[in-house]
Amino acid sequence: MSAVALTMGEPAGIGGEIALQAWLRRDEGVPCFFAIDDADRLAALARGLGWTVPVRAIAAPEDAPEIFPKALPVLPLALPHQVVAGRPDAANAPAVIAAIDNAVALARAGRAAAVVTNPINKKCLYAAGFRHPGHTEYLAELAGGAVPVMMLACPGLRVVPVTIHLPLKDAVASLSAEAIITAGRITAAGLRRDFGIERPVLAVAGLNPHAGEEGALGREEIEIIAPALARLRGEGVAVEGPLPADTLFHAAARRRYDAVLCMYHDQALIPLKTIDFENGVNITLGLPFIRTSPDHGTAFGIAGKGIANPASLIAALRLAGEMAARRAGRLPAA
């Protein structure tokens, strides 16, 4: 199987050091991966932190499997400016974007098994002309205008926010039956294809406290969510709801479904990060290639110190490898 492509992310953040740590823990179920990064920068970072990580530039992704057991394979992408930990430089932003472009192109050509993205700094990219709300929207454009659905996953819980990076008042105003239906369709298909769940069950959270209490606390459940769920059921998707969000995430409830559709960002991310803050993975469903990423940011405050926890990146790499193996028929259904 092809190796997984790992993008550099924001070079002034922790992406480089957690990539080095992931390679150091390659015997812990980490699939073969190669970094799209500045090889000299990674080698210098490893030396500065006192870590024994041989860094080897490769000419092509196909070279990675042979190199990976003894060195970190890096598909070279030079950074124009020297990196200072914790201090993002807009001059390096084009290379950050190029790493994403290259990873997607390789995945779409079948030369990379999946794309795993290290965290970016959107403010820095905006200064260089980047005009997307984030990774997910940019990847959708690179995929030819695919409709992306963001899933966050940790052992025991998968959540999908129907509305994502919006102020809460805008999220409520933009909520629609069509958005719920689209998220439900893509989530169910992703659970079947990439997680091996033959008949996934989706729980759907209400928007209002107590799922609106039959209209007493809001009518979105009656006028928007319930009609969307009726449509999904008519298409053969197993959905339950709308359900009160405050009772959806305790241990017994989580055993009754395979994923939760949530109506806004924090309704999804608060329970997931409370249950497992360090091992969460961000997955983009609906793309023609596999994409995962660690569920954290650039962590400028600790960048370069060697203390960043690589657990989320390792989980993202493992999950990407499992999804790729399942698509290739090398992994049985869950």
C-alpha cells in the first residue's frame, strides 16, 4: 500500500516536532508516512531537541516504504525564510499551501494512501492571500468542489457538526433541513466505506434545550430537524432524534449509535474533547481522498520545546492508514 502524505502545517508551530515524534513511535501501529516539508529544517529541529531522527530526502512517494523503517522520509519542499518557533512568517505561507496542494495531488493520483494535515495558522495564510475559512474548505476546492463534512472522532465517540466555523447566532440562522440531510447522507456513507459499519445508526441532537420541548423552547426541531430526519429515513438512513443534547453523550447513550449529528460547532466538540482531549482526530468526509488531521492547533506557546504531545497526530496517522486499508479491501468490516 502507498505511504500516507503528511503536510508540514505551520512551520513555526508544533507540526514538525510531532511529526518527528510520530516517526520515533513508528513501532506503535503508525503506518508508513512521508512528510512534505523542508528536510533541512526537520533535521535541524531533531538535532536541536536531541532526538535521534535520521531525516532522508526522497525523490518520490514510492521511495517512502523502503526508507521509513530507518529514517523519516521527506519529500522536500524548501522554506524561503528561516523558521523561528512560535513566530509565524507570512513569507513561508506559500510553502505551507504548496504542501497541501502536493499532498492532495499525490493522493488523487493514487501515489499517497491518504492525506494527513498538520495544523495551519489561518491568520498567517490570510496575509499571503489565502481566502478560505480553513483546511476543510480549501481541500473541498482542490477536490473539484466536493461537499465536505467534518467529523471528529476519538475512541467511543464520533461527532459531526452540521454548521461549523460560524458565530453561534449565524449558525442558528443558517441551519437548514438540506444541510442536515447532506451531512446525514455523507456521514452514513463514510461510516460504511471507511469504518466498515454496514448499517450505521446516527443520533441527531436538537438545537434547543431539551430538543425544544415540543415547541415550548423553540421550533427548529419541529420545522427544520424533524423533516430532515424523515427524508433521511425515507432514503434508508437509520437516524434517531431530534434528541436532547444534554443526554446524548454519557457512556450508556454512546453505545446506542455510531455517530452524532450536532447542530453547531461546540455542541459537537465540547463532549468529544471532554471525553478524550489528547486523541481526537479530525476527518473530512465527502472528499475523493482520505484526509485526517490532529484535533488541535499550532500551539505557538510551546513550539520548539519538545514537549508537545504527539498523540492526536499519531491517532490521525493510524486512522488514515486504517481507512486506506479498508478502502483497499485489506481490513475487514468493524
